[in-house]
Amino acid sequence: GDPRGSVRGRRLMTEVVHSRPSGLATKNGKVGTKVTVQTNYFKVLKRPNWTIYQYRVDFEPDVDNTRLRRGLLSEHQNKLGGYLFDGTVLFCTVQFKENPNSPYVLEMLTQSRQGEKFTIKIKSVGTVEAADSQQLQVLNLILRRSMEGLKLQEVSRNFFDPQAKVILDKYRLELWPGYTTSIRQHEHDILLCAEITHKVMRTDSLLNVLSICLQNCDDYRMGFKREVIGRLLFFIRPGRCLINCLIAGLIVLTDYNNKTYRVDEVDFDSSPLSKFSTKDGDISYVEYYKKRYNITIRDYKQPLLISRPTEKNVRGGATQLIMLLPELARSTGLTDEMRSNFQLMRAMSEHTRLAPDRRIDRLRVFNQRLQNSKDSVECMKSWHIDLDKALVEIPARVLPRESILFANNSRFQCDARADWTHQFRDRAMFKHVDIKRWYVITPKRNLQETKEFVKLLRRVGAGMKMAVNEPRYDELPDDRNGTYSQSILNATAADPQLLMVVIRMPNEEKYSCIKKLTCVDRPVPSQVVTLKVIAPRADRASGLMSVATKVLIQMNAKLMGAPWMIELPLRGLMTVGFDVCHSPRNKNNSYGALVATMDMKQSARYFSSVTEHSKGQELSNQMALNMTCALKAYRAEHGALPERILFYRDGVGDGQLHQVVNTEVKVLKDQLDKIYKSAGKAEGCRLCFIVVSKRINTRYFVNKQNPEPGTVVDDIITLPERYDFFLVSQSVRQGTVSPTNYNVIWDNMGLDADKIQLLSYKMTHMYYNWSGTCRVPAVCQYAHKLAFLVAESLQRAPSAGLENQLYFL
């Protein structure tokens, strides 16, 4: 195995995908109240006017470690002048003369500190002119070089400040504040986006974890593997036991090279005294780390950690296993146990959830450090780059507040928080389904607490004018999975409308067992609740009425009721959400979920479908198949095809946009046109396809405060090659609100930018798990919930008998 790891230079910029529909007149809307917002962008004041020469750098013998490659090249700085080197590609303003006898323009001999000799071979591959889009890649490299002058530490491609770390001694954690940055060409200017980020670092090395396992575990080897690799999960089906093994290794940081690795296995047969082969002969890990990094290994008996090379490593030719020492590796991120620790999460949120005013201050401090650090200033000046000191201010609009419709034409005008939770105290739901036949399955010892909660549900239902009959109870003698399974089989034989299943505490294995039965084998809407929620401690019982209200709303939605509705001006509109979730048990499998409305102006019905696809399989075929089924359901409901389809595609990164634009949309459009033309519509399908992105670094503020829900930005910080806009649709109680990016990549629906923005905002009001707005259109959130349920708990497609119900809420 190779103890060094392999990290080669990577491109910072993905290929620019031109997704703006042809013939688009303008992407700027006009509707709404005008406001001015500050953003987390700084303007690059003047675009450099230079020609940069690009070279490929090879080492003989090969060097995998990027830091070492950079160090060896820096020995020849006098020949290269000002340059940038990302590990493979060299950019500089010097043009070297071609050598007619060699493909290389320059060959230099160099030597490492340990005396190893290398030949550096530089080959010309082209130029980067001032007008080239690749210049942005160079600008990002210059920015990263400038940030090195701030004395920050690079971890996983982002820069963090160990000097400003927050130590949480009680939890053996450190929070490293840092920055995520990128430079792009926006509508009119080149802008630098800077976002505040944090890295969670454990203070314990994995050797400390091993020591704890030695002291506390009967089988310390299994205990240590469980901590650093993952846990074995068992899923039980009726009549037999189905075992699925979940292996999800820790991500660890090695301080000696600031690199992160995933732990895939533990080799207890090897130790630091074990040897591996090099070009100079065999060497032990103890000798290697002393020679290469001047690190003295203390524990000679510790096992070795194995990290398999990533796909990117393999593509780069690095196929060897990477061997790590527990003593030199420490975990990053949080475990599930840590995330469930309320005190820990609250302590972290005090430092990570920055209010807008604090975030703005931190961004200004970052800019000042960049402008005042000697090394940073010299780097930027040498490349003739000037950065503005002020945050970019841009025009924005606040869309009109929505009216929420309840029964009997009752309506509520949303306030600045876009939250209508309290309106259910004296209003009936827009459409309810009386619950007449239902079962409650509960452990016998907890029967009284369950009955008290059911009584509360019935009281809440009476206030909402929704009849909830007394259920039939099945009292379980124990809480084993098999006991729950048998009870569910007995209950479903009586054809109930709904099952409520009470479990003592959150348990993934038990939840999966229940959902497999009720979603696949014996399809029936089910509501799983925990005693911690429905029978809290006396000091937390004050919110129990609110819990009962939310549970009843969910149950009504699962039975094809509609807790509330919005005013929708368009008739014949189908809104579709599509998302993908990867299986945690088989990384080669994913599940694509589609959820579609059956025209909310005429009915409150939904259709859902899930398909499994393997790695390398085209997702577009499954998407088109799901849409065909959705159209069939719509035609069965209304006797005709929808007049317009508004399709929201979630779960797409920038690197996947090319695939979506050039394959998914084309296949989907061809399939829809075929269906519509066969139905006599010669013009085909009127479709608007929008990619929805939540994981973005853009933030904007109004007077150092969070913007109001409905605040839309469609200029200045948007991208010229896209028909895109940003929308803040939700409010937050802590920290800074995150906008969502909408990228319209196909549109022949015939609606202008205002209507697309208004429809997208309206759809964020229709998620029945929360009586308020959410970050994305509700159909996207429904698709995510369904894909997540199938990937995490079911691992197979649900029964078609549930496709018209929101059973996955």
C-alpha cells in the first residue's frame, strides 16, 4: 500500500453550459416591491489584459503528492518568473522556446530534501487569452494563491483558520472557521463570491478511539471497526431475515499533508513496523514518516487503516491502497450520535449559524485581510488584479404575499414569516377525509399514553370539523420487530384506512421493517410516532396540542385530503418534481422519484412513482417512463392531457448540468411530444423545465437582516449563459436564510419571467409536512421525501396501490 495518498491538480471551473433558451427576450421580472439587497460578492474592478502560457508538468520518477510537486517546482522560480501551479498544469506569463528535438520546452533537474533526484519536464499545451473563459480558472488559482498569504490551512479544497478555532472541550471538538470562494463571470462583471464556512475537527486521534475500545469492548477489534467503518444493520421481513450490511467509513484528516481520506477497512495484521516497497527498496512506515515528514511514531502495535483510491485517483492512474496510521488520523464531521445530542448542536449553532450582521462583518474582515496582507497584496498586484472593498449591492423585488385557502372560502393572508400554523386552531382544513376505520399498534406497557394522545387527536379533529372515530388497538407484548410485523399483517387483513404505529424511540431498523410492510407487502397509509413525541416529559407537554395538530394534518394528507390550498390562476397545469437519492447500502444504486400534481385548480390529487437505476445507467429513460405514467393518471382523472407542464428537477450539481441539458430534457421532450401528438395536439407539449439548486453559496441581505420570503433576484449576480433567478421563499429563526437558485433550461410554455417566478413561489406553500413555506417547490420536497424513504428504508419500488397518495410524508 501507499502511505502518501494521491492528490493531483484539479480544475476549479466546470465547463460552462449554455442553458439559456434561444429567443428569450428578457429574464428580468417586474412584479413586486422593489428593494436593494447586499450580497456576499465583491467586484473584480478591472479584468486583467494579459496572455498566459499554459504548460503541462511531468515528473520523472512520478510524484503523487501535490505539495511535494509544488515544492520541487518552486526551486526553479528564477527561471519561471511569476507562475501558478495546481499540481499538473502550470500557468505563467513567460513563453519558453520550443525545442525541435524534444516535445518538452524545458527539462530541469531537481532534488528533494531527502536527496531523491527528479527530472521536471514542461510541455507547452496552449495559451489563455484575456477573452478566454479559462481565464476564470486562472483567476481562481490566483485567488487561492493570495489566500495562502492569510496563513490559512487548506482542508478539502477550502481554506480554514486554525488560529481562530473555537474549542468545545466538553465534546472534544474544534470548529475551524473558513471561507469558500469562487470567481465567475456574472451578468456584467467578474465577481468574487465569498461564503463563511466551518469545519468540524475532532481533537482525538483514531488511536485514542482504539484505546477506548480496548478498555470498554469485549471484542475491541469489532468495536474499533464499528467506530471507524460503520455498523451492521439487520432488516427483518415476515418469515425470514434479510441482512443488509451498511458500511460507511469515517472521513479522517491527516495533519502532515492536510488531506482527507475515507476509512474503508482496518488491517489488524499490519503495524507501523510493516514494510512496503519503494523504488529505493522496502521501508517500514515508522522509517517512512520519520524520513518524509520528520514524524516519530509512538505506538508500534497499532493496526493500519486502509483507504481505497477514489474514482478520480483511479482515473489518474493511482490504483494502490492508501495506508494510514490511526495515530496520525483524526475524524472530521459529526456522527449520528453527535447530531442527536441537542446540547452539542446548540453549542455549535452559536458559532456556525451567523446572523446576517455578523456574516457581513466577517465578509468585510476577510476582504480587509486580503487587501492588507503583504503576501496577498503582492500576489494580486503581480497579476494586475484589483478587488473592490465593498459588498455588491443589487436591485431585488419582494413578490406579493400569498393567500392560504381553508374550508368554506376562509383565507389567510401570509405575514412576513409566511407561517400559518396557528390558523388551524379555528379553521377547518380545505378538504378533509374522515377517519372511520383505523388501527393503533402500540406496546402494551405504553397503552395509556397512546390512548391519551389519540384522545387529543380526536379533540383536534373535532375543532377542524374532521371526524376521527375511536380506533381499534393492538397491544403488543414486546417491541421486537417480528411482533410489530405480525400485528401489521393482522391489522391490514381488516382493510383499514390507516395504521398508526407507536414505537418507544427512534430506531432505523424498526422503522424500515414497518415501512417495508406498509408500503410494499401490505400497502396501506401508515403513521409512525415515537413515545418521546406523543408522551413527552411533564416539562415539555405544553406543545402536545401542536404535535397532535401536525400529526392529524399529515394523516389527512396521506388519505388524499388537502389541509390547505393556494390561489392558482392557471387551469390545466401539471407541476412535477423529480429528485434522486443514492442508496447508502449500495453506492452503485440510486432511486429517482417523481411526484406530480393532478391540476391543483381542479383537484388536490397527486401521483408518485419511483424507479431504481444503476450506476452508469441513463436517468433520462426512467424520468420519461415516470412522466408517461403521470400523464396516464392525469388523463384518467380529467379525461385530457394537461395544457402545460412545469417540471422542477432537483439534485443536479454544476458538473451534471451538461447531462441534464443535452440528454434528460431532450429525451423527456421527445417522449412528451410523441404522447401529445398521438392525442391530436400537433404543437406537442408545452413544457417548462427548471433545475432547482439548494446547495449554493449565494446569500443576500436587506439592511443587515434576512430578506422577507418572496425576495427574488434576477440580475447582476445571475449568469449570462442561463435563464436563472434566486428566490428566498422561507424564513428562519436563527442564522442567515439561504436562497434557492432556479435555472430554466427549456421553456415553450408561453409564460413570461414574472409568471415563472410567481408560480415557483406559490408552489413553496404546498408542502403538507410544514404549515409554512419551504426552500423549494413542494413537489421537489415530496420527490426528495419519497426517494429518501425508498433508498434508506425500502430498497425497492413501493406498491402501485399507493401511487395516488402522499403516503411518504
